[in-house]
Amino acid sequence: MAKKPHVSETPATAWLKAHGVVFTEHPYEYLEHGGAQHSAAVLGFDPFAVVKTLIMQDETAKPLAILMHGNRTVSTKNLARQIGAKSVEPCKPEVANRHSGYLVGGTSPFGLKRDMPVYVESTVLELPKIWINGGRRGFLVGIDPAVLAGPLGAKPVQCALAE
């Protein structure tokens, strides 16, 4: 039987280990602009259970992370309303990279470079298992979604739009 390729440690996997989180590693061939839909297709996962990490900012340019189903988009208007901001918009890729410490396409909510609030679409927490970026392009980790509301401290919101 072929041995699964080992992925070297990232700040995200170091954070997961430090918090005693059990996770599975799922490397795949990264495709520029492929996103969660691509990783789900390549790995054979439901895109609803593949969770993307998006770095956004409020009207004062304060960063925040939002965790969303791979086949849904964020209603920035609903998100802003729920978190008490006037507006929320996605960060430019270079700004997101600077805030998170990860390259866009490899952003994980675990081990973020800057301390920022993390929000999660509430229906993500109802799934039995999720796959989320492990801190590198082409690398997902499988975890219990309870980790998001528990050790990570993500606050549930309702801001999903069907794609």
C-alpha cells in the first residue's frame, strides 16, 4: 500500500497539536483560484463540509476572519450587521497575507499571525466533520467542527449566501 505523503508542520498544525486537537492530513494538488470547490472535488469531499477561511476588514480596516462553507459566499452586509460594524469587505490578497501570515489559498484560522476576531457560519458547527486549510496551499486538515467554537473561540454568525 502506498504511504500517504507527509506534510511538514505549519503554524496551523502546530496550533492544533498545542491544543490537543486530533486531525487528519489531506494534501492535494493546489490549483490557483480553484478554492474550496476544487479541493473538495479532488479529495472527494462535500464542498458544504470544506470550510474556507476568508480574511476581511471592517470600515476601520480592522481585520477579521470568517469561516464559510466551500460552496457558499459571505453576505458582507449581513456579517457587518451581526458583528456591529458599519461595513465589511474582503482584504486585498497582499493585505490578507500580511494579517494572517499565510498566503491566500493557504489561509488557516489556526495560528494566525495577528490576533483578530474569528467568525463562523453557524451551520458549519452542525456538521459531523469538516475539512479546513492546514496552513499551506494544497493542504486540508479534517477536524471536529467543535474545535472552531471551542479552543479557537470562533463566534457563530448567519451570513451565508448560496453560490
